[in-house]
Amino acid sequence: MAAMSNLRHLKRGEVEPPPPAQDVLRVYGMKFCPYVQRLKLVLTAKGIEHETVNINLAKKPKWFLAKNPRGKVPVIEKNGEILYESDITSEYVDEVYPGRRLRTLDPFRRAKEMIALGDFTEGMSGIYGFIQTSNDQKQNTHLIQARKGFAKFDKIMQTNAHPYLCGNQPGMTDYMIWPHLERIGATRPEILALYPAIQVYFGRMGEDDAVKACRHSDELHRQFIDGYKSRNWVYDLGTVEEYHFVSSTGGKLKSKM
């Protein structure tokens, strides 16, 4: 769980941290955000050193909105340059940093992965819709959508020639899927039980070193999602660490990751 960073979430009214030191990669994130976890999985799988500043997304600091007017995480900053969105930042660091290449290079195989990701996303959209409403009829509609998407994804995994979607090791698309799969396992494990191939895939992914490093406990996920459903967002759950900036000019965080 350390890779997801236990640093406190900065909120509106707090002073902007000094910029990262020369050539240091900084990630602006949120501890429980699945899209931040996507990027963190890629960084961890490739062994990329970085520092983290966590953001309170319910009370975003103005200085953060200046970096990303969309107000979303993850955001990466290095030497004054800024990028955002989980897929964009993940593919960027995969290309520019050394280590195992995570993005599938073969165009046809990558296109097939995108089809699988689309089916999985359909299922996850249904799950998130279910979580966000208390209306029985709407919940039923969302569950139908979820089952439809997961059934298609399960069929793909049944016929997949490799243990992971991207091959014999988890790759970029696997890491784009895992954060959402992790949340299903924590909150709605009975849904996983309906799809044998997805359940096997879930177990395999859970043994990956990057996944282990970035994974939250089921209980911590449930605590955060309970607050999310009631619109009572509590970001600083579990272990919480404070920032230690070396100086106002050096811009280096003592606590990394």
C-alpha cells in the first residue's frame, strides 16, 4: 500500500508546495483514486522513482487547479512541464523511462486489448452507477449493465491464450483494469464469483508485485466507499504521514512515493 502514498491530502487554503527538484518526477494524486492507482502501478512495475503530493478533491487548492483546470488526478510534473489523465501519463512514463515496456507494441493485439477494456469498462460503469444511487429500479438497471459488460469480458478471458490480457506478464491494459477490479473484489465479491475466468484473472493479478505494492486492504476500500456514497469524503484514512519539504527553494520531498 505504500506505493499509493499515505501523505496527507492538501486542501483549499493550504500553501502550494515548492516545485519538485530538477529532474524529479512528482505525482499529484489521491490515495483512493483508481485512476491514480493506474499510474502508480505503471511507475512501480517499471521501478520509477517519484514523489507524491496528495490532493483533497472535495476542497481542491487553487494552485492545483492552475496546474490542471480539469481538477482531476493524476497529474505529473517534472522540470516545469505538466501532464494529466491516467492513460496519457501512464503511456508517457512507459515510453520515456527505461525498464520493461508495458504497452503492447503489436497494433492488432493492442486493438484487441482495447475491445476487452471497453467491455470491462461497461461493466464497471454499471457498478459505479449502482453505488451512486439508492433507487431500487436504478440499481437494478445498473446491475444489468454491469453483468452484460462483465459477461463479455469473461468470455474474452476464457479464450485468451495468455495468463494476462497483455501476455505472459501484466502489461499496460492489465494495469488499467486492475484498480477497478480491486474495488469489486473489496465491495462486491459475489459479482466476481459469477464469472470464473475473471475470478482466475483476479487471483493472478493479485500475485503481481506491483499490484501488491499498490493495493489497499478491503476494509480500507469499504471505509472510503461508504463515505463516498454518503458524500462525506474522508481522504486521510488509515496511516497518514506529513510532508517534510527540505527547503522552500530545493523543492524536494523527504517522503517519497
